[in-house]
Amino acid sequence: MDSLPNIKTSFPEWYQEVIMQAGLVDTSPTRGCFIIKPYGFAIWENIQRIVDAQIKQEGVENVYFPMLIPEEFLRREEKHIEGFSPEVAIVTHAGGKKLEEPYVIRPTSETIIYEAFARWIKSWRDLPLKINQWTNVIRWEMRTRAFLRTTEFLWQEGHTAHATHEEAKALALAMLEHYRQLAEDYLAIPVVIGEKTPHERFPGADTTYTFEALMQDGKALQMGTSHILAQSFPAAFGVKFQAQDGTLQSPFCTSWAITTRLIGALVMTHGDQNGLIMPPKIAPTQVVIVPISKTPEEKISVIDAAMAVAKQLRAAGIRVVVDTDETKTPGAKFYHWESHGVPVRLELGPKDLVAQQAVLVNRMEEDKTKKKTFIKLAAVVEETATLLNTIQKALFDRAAARRASQWKQADKLSEFASQLDADNGMYQVGWCGGEACELALKEVKGTVRCLVNENKHKTCFNCTSQSDRDILVAKCY
Amino acid sequence: MDSLPNIKTSFPEWYQEVIMQAGLVDTSPTRGCFIIKPYGFAIWENIQRIVDAQIKQEGVENVYFPMLIPEEFLRREEKHIEGFSPEVAIVTHAGGKKLEEPYVIRPTSETIIYEAFARWIKSWRDLPLKINQWTNVIRWEMRTRAFLRTTEFLWQEGHTAHATHEEAKALALAMLEHYRQLAEDYLAIPVVIGEKTPHERFPGADTTYTFEALMQDGKALQMGTSHILAQSFPAAFGVKFQAQDGTLQSPFCTSWAITTRLIGALVMTHGDQNGLIMPPKIAPTQVVIVPISKTPEEKISVIDAAMAVAKQLRAAGIRVVVDTDETKTPGAKFYHWESHGVPVRLELGPKDLVAQQAVLVNRMEEDKTKKKTFIKLAAVVEETATLLNTIQKALFDRAAARRASQWKQADKLSEFASQLDADNGMYQVGWCGGEACELALKEVKGTVRCLVNENKHKTCFNCTSQSDRDILVAKCY
């Protein structure tokens, strides 16, 4: 297998190759779409398992709405159609005929869901109403990149309706907190939580919260969002309820989503020159055992021992593969599993069996003198579990340290423009709140990632007006 | 709530109403599509959990292929395009432009998957290749009915490639056996397994196996299928591999699927005049506890007791809801949960607490003197678990007995034509193997469900030729 492009100097090329080489995706004949292969999909299944439990914990129930939405629905909310109409795919013919009314393939499902909310919500007794669906969506993007921006992608979209703004806000923030936990506690990716500027909001939302991460190259990635849709959306679809006081009111809604983009975030946060590194909690395979032997007799005994160790590890809830492929050398196996980012490798040879030990190898350790350690077979479960925990924490710490070094304070655009241009990175600055100043960032390919709850900078980065809240500026994916 | 149409005399109307009343589905603004509501989707999630484990047990891995397929792909396999072209939905515009080449929304994914197989399979070492995906598909059906036949539906589609026909057949039959277990052991629906006639095969398949059930009204429902695609399909997409002997060969493929239609099968097999009946193993809620009280003091103690019982049942792995809704009478609650098909109800009142007992109610029991029994609270877990097992078995036995009474032997079309017309039912007859005789069934709205491994009838039902294998004839959904 070819070695990967240099991760420091050719990050985009490194990304494209590492995801192909590790078998996460393949190209497809459909424009801007990729095939998610078994190893990539197994990561998504692990993410789904975590998020589905979080969603159900909030009392949200899964449903399924039709993928085809009458085109006219999109037009009912002005900003929504403005935001999505350039991106939709349109079905004009079906069943051998031209359709009288075309359908769009959902770019998101607010419109068709709110049409149902209008029928389902009559009284305060029907609230809160909390649903979610795991689906595919299509947004016809011009420039696509596997996982990060594709014409079709997979996601979950949660939609809730509440009697009060307070309750809707609490739910939107509760989901954001679940997402933060997913990112930090499972994916080992440190994130910033904050509100989007009006310019960066979801088309039609009143408030958009985001959680943002900084990739190795210093570019930001929007990891997911959570919105409050208080006014125009329910009104556009006639969603109203009779309150306890008898008045007719409009509910306060939320929607929130995470997508297969998170797999791209994992790759771009933790990978190194040898390929992927998977945080143990999300890794489809946490441990690979490589039995090593020269003679047929040795082979039988090391494979037996490897299977016994695998059984012990599985009993402890650890996801293990024993690589008994006879067509590959141990070296080729090491390379294969390193490039796939399996966090821990156990090597077992005849001498190890005599000494009742195994070699424990840490995927992320760069210091060769520390990468391998001998452990007693009697303690294999304990040692392996400890190393998995250590790696999970170390990956987060390493990403957090890198982010800290890339997160800078600045007062004026002129101060950070050239550094942003040359080295990327994230810049915390003051902002007057004006869209004109926000758009000035376009010249340096910067965007406002979010507002933060700090006020270190008292003046706008672009004008002389006062700043009440800092913003984070970065280039983004 | 209104009572349901008569299940004996108005089965189709009963079906339409029971699925709406129980909150399985709702209508949608998209032609031929329904919204799957939380209770309906929870059944699908339970089916998914069972089938996903079966699939993985066969070494099949989950993947995701693009939903949009270049229209030209469908044309590559003659029978496939003939079968599906009248049913596809076509995307002609996207991203604000007319597309140079239109895409069809997958009616099934063989074509786009085989395009990848041609790239992935080079040598015998790449075989077997076994993948599956859980997706939505669209087939523009003329007459739709919720779950049974809808424009969009959810399914899993498995696709495998093997070096030998024997191995492909073994996999196709192994999945069929898993499906049979799903149907009989979980859904409590007795099924017949058999081969389809060439006329009824999946377009482009060499062999189609099916598993068929008979609904309460005596009409058959195809529950799912498993195909061998040996020749034309791999050839149409240039899927070839170098065998161990160095020759270039065409692999033997399989595909197999079950869909959300199985939810309709559950409803039509087990429901009664009071609504749904859910087999315990698939029921989203297996037990509902209804606390009954008159005074505020009583309320506290019965709810406490109900919660304690729920906790015990949950610890035993039983899915329980405690209905503490204060806006409903106990009678309204009984009605609600009966119509939703929850198999077991526990009633707890103040007198029961004094006697340290509860009332255990069996949803499927029609004899009122046997429907309710008093059980000791000390034995509540054991008694409830026993009743759940009893109901699971009794539902299967009841369906099997009904099927036996509707499964008839006949020699000639003239013998059974009028009974098929008037009462539906399934007729086991001889068949010469000729398509002309098969199509003669159209006149009586009959179809061949499958060939069976019996030879009770030595002559064709329609001509004087010899019959080597019996077929089953029925009207179908």
C-alpha cells in the first residue's frame, strides 16, 4: 500500500487518501455522493447507538416521514425557500408520467413535519410533542468532499413543539449538551458551544446554536446544530394550539441534527501520518490480536492462546478482532490495523507464551521506546482496558492542547488577517453585532463560527463600535 | 373513540381504521405515502434489532449506497428495466438546473451495488462479499395501502457475491430461514417457504424464494423474498473474478429483503374486533399497569405500588408502561391499551393492595370468565412472564389453526374457483409448470404464491399434463 501524503503540508490530500485507504468510503457514479463502506458505516452505527439513547432519554420518539415533499411546501416559509431552493433535487416524473405537481427530495423535513403538527396539535394537552427521524437527505452542493459535504448524507433530525419559549429553549440546549457529550466524551473532540449570528442561522430559525471543533489544519468544522423556530415556521404552516387560558397560541418549536460529517471530524482530529486513529469508545474494533509463529506447531498454540485472550476481552465488553490471515506477514498486518486506527494491538508469539506475556502496542504513541510494553497474560484484560481508557483521554487532551495553541485573541482584523490567511486557526475578537462587519471577513475567507459568553474585547474587530460579546472567527469546512 | 368496522365483514375498512386509531400511521401530503408514527416505528425498530443481529450472524456487514442511481444503469439488465421502469421516480432537476443525465430514486439497489462489485471483486480472495443496507426505496404504485403497498417504504436489502452457485444458494436459504424465524418465533405468524414460479420472480433473478403468510381474510401476503442472481445481473455489470485455477469467472450473487410491510402482516394476522394484538416478543409495550383509586390517599399508595411493580418487571427485562394519566377513567385506559394491542394489563386498586394481589388481564382471551385472573403481588414477575409466553405461543397457534382451516387441497380450477372467489383461502394444487396455466388464474384473481415440496396432486389444475410439484394458489395483497 502506498504511503499517505504528508499530513502537515498536504492535509486535504492526506484526508482524501486516508479515508479511501482505511476503507471508510468509496467513490460512486452519483454526483457528489460516496459509498459508505462497512468500516465507515460501523462508526456511524456506534454514533447512532449513543445519540439514539440520548434522544430517547429526552422523551423523544422516532418516526418516519415521507422523503418527497410537495415543492409548494418549501415556498411557504420565505427564508427557508431562499436558503434551500438552490440546493434541492426535484422529482418531475414518476410511474411513467410527468407529475402534475413536482416533489423535492427533503433537504430537511421541517415543512412536511409542520404540516402534520398542524393536524396533531390542537390543545396544550398535545404538547410537548417530541419526534426524531434517522434519514437520508439531499442538498445539491457544488463542491463535495466525503463525509464533510456530500449531495446525499445521513443524519438524525429531531423536531419538537412546546407551549413556551422557555421550554423550547431548554430542549434545544439539552440536545446541544448531549451532542457536546457525544463529541467530547466519545469522539474525543473538544468543542465550543455557542449561538450563530443571524447571518449564519438555519434558514427560518430564530436562534441557532452550534457546536464547533477545530481540525488539525486549524480550520473549523460545524459539528451539528440545534435551532429554536419560534415564529415564522409554525405560522407558515398554521400550527396553533388552544392554551390553558383558552387563547389560541403558536407553539415554540426546535429542530436539531447531527450527520455523517462527524466521521470526517474524527478522521481530521485524530489521524496521523500512519492513517486513522479511532478513539476507543467509538472504534468498531478496539483491539486487534496478531498471533505470530514460524512452525505449524507454534501456529496452533499461538492461535489457541490468541482466541483465549479474545474470549476474555470480549467477556469484558471489548471489541476484538484476531487476525489469522495466512496470506499476510505480521508486518503487513501491523500496517493494516495501524492505518485503520485500531487503538490497541496485542502481539502473541511462542516466546511470549513461554513467558506467559503479550506485547501491548499503543496506536497513538509516537515515541518508539514507549509504544510497546510487555504485559503479563494473567493481567491482559486489566492492562488492555487501562490502555484503552488512557488512549481515550490522551486523544482528547492532545486535541485540546492543539486547539489551545490555535485559539488566539485579537483586537483588529488587520492584526490577524495575514495569520488567518497563512496558518488558519481560530481568532477570538470583539464584534459590534453588525452584518457589514461580519461580511468583511469574507475577504480573508473567514467566517463567524459562533458568539461566545465572554467579553474580552470591548471594541468591534472591524469598526469602532462597542462589543458586548466576543465571537470566534475561523475558516471553515 | 369510535368502534371499529366489523372485522369479519369489512376487513379492509377494519384494517384502515385500526392502524390509524392505534397510532401506527397517519396520512401524508405525498401521494401513496404514510407517516409512520412513534408506535408504528417502535415496532419497526424491534424488527430491525432482530434482523440486524441475524444479518451480522451471517457475516454480512452494513453499508450505505447512494439513493440516486443513473437512469442508464437500470437499462443494463433487460428484465430489470422491464420490471421496474414503470415504477420509478425520476429526478430531472437539481441545484437549480436541468440535469444532463437524470437519476432514478432506487426502487432496489442491485444496479448501483453491482457497479461497485465490478470494482471490488477481482479475485477469488475477494469472495464471498456480503453487505446489507437499511434504507428507504420508492416504487410508484398505483393502488397503495399503508404498510402493505406504499410509494416509499423502508426495508433492508442484503447483497452478496460468491464463487459458487452452491454457496450462493446456501446463503439465500440461510437468510430465508432467519426470516422464517423472525416471522414464526417473534411475529407469531406461520409462514410457508417456497420457490416462486418464473413468472413471479424478481425481475432479473434466476431463483426467487419467498415466505408467505395467510391473513385473517384468507388472502396471502408475501412477507419477504430471497433471490439468487446467477447469470444476467453480474454479466450486465461486468462483475468477474479470477478463480483459484486462474480462469475468469462470473460470481453467483444473492439479494434478500424484508420491509415495513411486516407491520401490516402483524395487524392483519392477530388483530380482533377491539383492535391490535401485539405478540409479546415484538410489542413496544408488553405490559401496561393501570393504578385505580378514588381518594387522594389511595392514589398515592396505588401509584407507589404500581411503580414498584413496574421496577420489578423492568428488572426482568419486560417493557412496561404505568398509565398515571389523570384526565382519563380506568375504563378509557383499558380501551386505549386494548386497541393498541398491549398483550398484558395489570390493574392495581386499594383492595388489591390490602390483599397483596393484582388483576392480570389477557388481551387475546375472548372468554370473559378467563380474561382476568387474580395473582399474588409476590409472584407478579413470574406470573406476568408466564402469561407473556403463553400469549406469544397462543397467538401463533391460533394463526396456525386458522391457516390450516383455510388451506385446502384441490385438483381442478373448476373445483375451487368459486370458493376462491367468494371466501378467499389457499389452494394446494398440481401444476404442469406452464405459464399459460398459471395465467389462467388471473380470471379468478388467483396467483401462484409458491411451489412447495409436495406432490399430492399428480395432474395440472388447468390442463391434463403431469404435475411434479404442488403449488399454492391464493389471492394476494
